[in-house]
Amino acid sequence: MEFALLALFAFIAWIFWPFLIGTGWLPSPMKAVRRMLGMAEVGPGDTLYDLGSGDGRFLIAAARELGARAVGIEADPLRVALSRLRIRAAGLQGMASVRWGNFFRVDLGEASVVTIYQSQGTNNDLRAKLERELRPGARVVSYMFTFDGWEPAEADEDSNVYLYVIGRSRGRGGAPGTIQPSLK
């Protein structure tokens, strides 16, 4: 009986903990994961940051399938533990990792690609941070939600995937750090 109560409590904590810390967990479908990684042209030279990395599916796909270094930022300690177990089981410890914390407090400067599946409000709150911290040419790819004031370099409306590229120069009509069309 005690085990059953403990298991029930653990299950309830697993489900409701994200809401207590201010974010729910809704995993990205693998079809969207692959579409996002493809649109961002993730490859071996990239460092991908997944903001709100959940169970680590972006990290594992980017590292195993595309050879990228992948870093997840996740606020839910249960999902951090799950991600770390999945990364270890896949043998990707040298290529993928997960940090427990708030992505608003993490320096994103080394990222060449940022993946995100958050809310419209969170995307808009992140916009200035991304402009400030990412280098020109860095790609930001979002599932379901856009960034107000940014024009996507590429949009797949059928998949709800939006790619943005951090601007490269003042000569293209905006200050450094603004989003400009892709120069690919």
C-alpha cells in the first residue's frame, strides 16, 4: 500500500510539477523535431541549445543524427534526470548534455542554433535576449509560435515551424542583432 501511494505521488508530481514552476510540458512531435533541425540546417559544426528541452528529444536527434553538439536547458528536475538517462543510454554523453535551470538566466552566446517550443508570450520575452546574446548568422527555429516584430527567414505553415536568422550587418536595413532574411 505504501508503494502504491508513493508511486501515485510520484506520478502526480511528474504531471503537475511543470505547472508549479510556470511551464507545462508538451513534447514536440518527432516529425516537427526533424523539420526544425532540417530547416535550421543543423550539422557537425553547430552548437544547438534547446530551451525547455523536456525529455531531450532535440538533443539526441541533433547529436546522433546530425553530429551537432547539443545543450538542453530545462527547469523541471524530473525531466532533466530523464534526459540525462536517455542521453547516457544513447551513448551521447560527449555530444549532448542538459543543464537544470531557467533559460532566461543562461548565456546563449555559444549557440549557433536555438530551438524553442514555448508560448507566444515566452517567445516575445526571449526576443531581446536572443538579439543580444546570439552571434550574427545564428539560427532560431520555433515550433508553433512566432516572434512579434521578427520576419521569418523561412516559414512552414503546414508544420508550424519558423526559422529566423540573426542579422549580419547594418547594410541590410537593420541594426546588428535584428532578424534579417536568411543569407543562405
